[in-house]
Amino acid sequence: MTSLNGHSLTPARILVVDDEPFNLEILSENLVDAGYEVVTAEDGKAGWDILLHDSQGFDAILLDRMMPRMNGMEMLAHVRQHPDFQHIPVVMQTAVGAAESVREGLAAGAYYYLIKPFQRDMLLSIVAAAVGFHRERRSLERQLTDQAGTFRLLVNGEFRFRTLNEARQLTLLLSQACPEPQRVALGLSELLINAVEHGNLGISYQEKTQLVQQGRWQDEVERRLQDMPYQSRYVRVSFQSEEDGVSVVIEDEGQGFDPQPFLNFSPDRAFDPHGRGISMARMLSFDDVEYLGTGNKVRARVRRR
């Protein structure tokens, strides 16, 4: 069976943790109907026990904040501190307008949010984004392990590419030439994909929100890659290895944008199904991310430790 995100032949597994039986039932019904395998827990303590004794693994955790015995923030802290679970994306359920709660959750490592009461389309788009992020990370890690070695010898290089598939190939190549390839890979992938979709193809933030919610994002990317003037645009990448680390410069042929709102993950965008790439690359993958000129050129650095 093909999963919703296209990364695996097995259905994505979701752990849903909520102390309200009605919420558990509705969330489970919607997720199962969409093709997910769902495991439920009635509070954080039960959810944590399931994680500790589960042998199959989860692709995402859908977590209520206010619960008895162990609340959502307490369970999130356990998840982020455990080496086997720390990379599982957590979708926090929260009330409309709870900006301070979102800031607290972001600081604790929850990057996906669902407004209560939820709408089915938003539930599915947010969960799909979290699952896609997790499976992409795991896929990159497996491929980096399989292909490790030769590219560590790369000192400098110039590259150009057009498509998302080429972005993925270049991610695998350049990550292996960096210190801590598995840490770098996902952030590098995000920056390269941004250069294609938002840079060369001119897909705005608002357009992507609609396309993702409608399930048409991939189709629109492929359509624009075939149309003028987009089909003649390239992303150019330069790689430089130095004694204290590596530097990757990515430049697209788009009009540029103001990167400042995206360097830090804002609570204002916490409920959108995308928009985390730049801030997560900066927090998780690189030691420094700097946008140059009009915003169509970015330099990312990784230090040797």
C-alpha cells in the first residue's frame, strides 16, 4: 500500500493522545479513513507507555495539551529527551489565539499545531506535513548511510539544477561532504527545494498553502517546470570546504523575498501545513544561515566540531 506522502509502501502510523473519548473517536475516524494506522491513548502517561513498549515505531504523534496524570507538555519533554523518539514530529492541539502556548511548544520542540475544534482538511494537511517531514528525514538518513564515504574528499564545487528530484540528488551528494551529514541533509534539502518552488517557479507562500490543502502542490510544481519562463531557470550552488567547516551558497533566478519573517518560526504560521523549512534548517541543520541581496541567495555554514 502506498502511503499518503509517497515515501513508503506501508501506511503511516500515528499515535493520538487525548483524554476526551469523543475527540479520540473523531480524530481516529478521520485519520483511518485517510489511510493512516492509528493507535490511541487516553492521556500522556498512557501515550508514553505505548511509545516505550511499541516495536513498530510512529511517524507522528498527535498530542492534546491539557490532560490528567501527564499533560501534553510533559509528554513532549519525555519524547524530545529520548534518543529513540526525539525526531518524531509532534502535532500539538491548542485553542484559537493561544499564541503564548504555541511559543512554549515551539521552544520545547513541537513545530506542528492543530486548532481545536479542528477542520478535517486542516487535520489531514497538518498530519501529512508532519509525516512527510519524518519519512523524508528517515529516507535521507538511510541513503546517506548506504552511500557514505567518497564525497568527504570534496573541497569545492559548482553545481546547477532545475527539478526537485535533482535537488534531492544534490542534497545527498553535498551532505556527505559536510560534517555530520545526517544533521545537515534535511536542512539542505529544504533550502534547495525552496530555491526551486518559491524562487525559480514563483510559488508564493499563500499559493503553496492552497495547493497543499488541495493536494495539488506536486502537480503545480511539475506543470511550471514545463512552462516558460520557468523551464529555463536554474538554481546554482557553490560548495566550499575549509579548515573550520563548510559553506554552501544557493542562488535562484527568482525575484527574491524578505527572509526575516521565516528565519524564526513564528506562532502566526504554526497552524499552516508548511512554512517551517528555513527556520528548521537554521535551528537543526546549520550553524549559520544568511540571506544575501534580495533574498534569492542564501549562504549556509556548518562548523567542524
